[in-house]
Amino acid sequence: MKKRLLMLVSILALSITLAACNSNAKGSENSDGNGTDKGDGSEKVTLNFFTPNPDRETGMGGVEQQIIDSYMEENPHVTIEVEALQDEPYKDKIKIYSSTDQLPDILMTWGQSSFIAPLIDNGLLHELDSAEFEGMGFIEGSFDGFSKDGKLYGVPKNTDFLPLFINKRLFEENGLEPPKTEEELIAVSKQFRDLGINPVVTNGMDGWILPMWFDYALQRETGSFDLMDQALAGDASYTDPAVIDAAAKMKGMVDAGVFAEGFLTADYGTARNLFGQEKAAMYLMGAWEMGLATDENFPESFRENVGVINYPVTDKSEPGDLLAYNGAGYSIAENSEHKEEAVKFLKYFYSSENWPKLVWESGAGMPAQKFDLTGDESQLQKEMVDIFNSLTSASGTPILDESTPEFKETIMSLHQELFTGELTPEEFGEELDAAAQKAREASE
């Protein structure tokens, strides 16, 4: 609970302040250790940069590449070679690199224990000096997920939350209203189905979105995010009637056709493309998809009409009860032969004129640093800020990310089995509780 409250304070600080971090302009740092040695006779250095953002022209990948290109131009002795894969292949490749102790110099990590803890525990990530990143406007608490035993192993790049994206045109042309409650979500999904339009799309095959949805379902059932934490810690049980009721509700929504046919076999790219090509009315996905409004891979009619709403509520919850957390960031491999140069690059990357400014202005995402509103925000960005400003409580992603990697894999499978009918809600709760107990024992 303490961690969640700290996160809430952090998020509110960002949503209320939205101020510039520091005034250092790109390129103002020099060769005295601030990250932009001009390369006068310097030894040639090649850094390998590994990212799950394969689109290097738009979105977050485009911003990454823009900063990388600028750094190489200002530091001609440095070459940065990018390897970019989709999300799930990226995670698989990380496992391969880890097994041979050959991680790329700079890699994207997720600041959740299920992902980053094994890398830290096996000595694969370089310890960073947090003082190197002071004065860059990082919101309070955003380093927590990248730290262990008081040591820092990564720098956060995003502040994330889980809303529901909508295609306003599809709603308006069919005389339908965006859902504010779970009951309205079920009703409007049926209406879209009757019209031959997919209601909600998401990447059910990848698995990780399903426990995130469960966080919402249980909070809407109980009015609090606390039970999820308590059951994970062993202070409550996943066989609690509220958990069973939430699982039954989720299964009922799947059976009622809220999600597109075959959503459990749809990966990230498939779900995103269905929504972007206007084949679905809604898209359950994180705030990092803010770039939908500027993605020219999708038709103009979509880009002009993509919107976002709070995830629907019940009479026990508020619209501002958000599944919100600090997501991904960048780490440096312990095996890197160029750690000093990698640190210089990260300092450059996070300077006020680079990542926090460019990722917001591009509409690609919300940084984990304070930033200026420009006045030229897209409508989608404005709606994102409005949702953030509505925040009344924040979840984190405990069931998905705050335990062992084995637990994470198990719970993703359990959700899929619940929705295919292989498990009843009661069996789902029992299996989930057993997995949590096993994870606790493994951590002792």
C-alpha cells in the first residue's frame, strides 16, 4: 500500500505540474563528463542499442532514433547500432542474450520485478549513479521499479496507465455513446456486434494484458486495489468471493461478446492494426499508444477520430481509479565494454530537449519526467491529460509484475484458460492462490 501511495503522489505531481524539467538545451553539455565529447581524436566506440520499438520512423521508436542520430552527429567517434524487435520477440531475445551473458550495451527494461529482478540478481545490469540523473525532472518514485537494495539499474522513460481507446466516428455514425459503466460496455458491444463491427480488440495471445484487465475487474468489484496486493503477499486469498465474482464477471463479458472473435489468438500488432484500420470500435491498451493519432500507417479518418476514455466503472468505483504505473526504461549491460559512453548517452537521451520534450511533442507517449504543455497538443493528448488529472487512486500492476517470472507466466495462462472455459472462476481462484503461494516460497 505504501508503494502504491508513493506512486499516486508521483503521478499527481506529474499531472498537476506538467512543468519543464531543467533548462539545459540539447548539445549544451560538453566534454567535461556531461555526455557530448566531440570526438577530437577520440577512440571509436560502437554501442549496441536494443529496443522493442521496431518502427524507427514514428512513435517511440521514431523518437529514440531521432535522439540516437543527433547523438552520433554531435559525437562522431560514436556509432550506435540499433536492434529492434516486436515486444514478445524482444523478451524472448533478452532470455537468449542473458543465457550467454552477452546483453547489448543499452537495452530497454521494464521496471517490474518479474522482468528486471532476474537481470539484476544474475549480475547482468550495470549499477548506475542516480546523481548522474538529478535535476532532470524525474517524478518522485519513478526510479523505484529500477532499484534494488538501494542501487539503481535503469532509468524510467514512461508513465503509463490503462484506458480504453475509442473510434469516435464509429460511435457517432451509429448513434452510440462511449460506455461509462461496465453495464454500458456490455450493451454497446452487443450493438456493435449487431452492426458487424468488432467491439473491443486487445492482444489476448500475448497474455500480459489479461491480468491487467483483472486488476480493473477486481477493483470495480471491491472499490479498492488493495485486495490484489494482499492476496499476492499472502495476507488475503485469491479464493476470496470478490476474486471469484470478478473472474466470473470477466468470463461473462467475454461470453457476451465484448471482445472481438479470436482475441485470445491476436498478438499486439494484430490488435493494434484492427483498431487502426477501423475494424473495431474500442481498443484496450496502455497510454503508450498515444501515437495512434499521428501514425500515418492508419487512414486519416481514423487519426482524426481516435479518442480515449477512462475504463468503465461500477457503483463501487470512480472513473479516476486507474491502473497506473511507471513502465519501461533503459539499462546498461554489465558486460558492456563502453559503460562510460553508454552513461553519457543516457544522460543526453534524458536531457530536457530530448526524450521528455520530443516524446510528448510527437504524441508518442507520456514521459516519466516533468514536461511543458505546448498548446499544440492533439485532441488525443488532451484527453489523456484529462484522464490523468481525474486520478483518484492508482494500482500499479502487482499481480502481473511484482512477483517471480514463473508466477507471471502462470497467471497469464490461467487467464487464458478461464476465458476458454478450461477453468471455472472457482478453479481459477484456487490455481491463482496456489501459484502465489509457490512464488512466495520461492522468494523466501
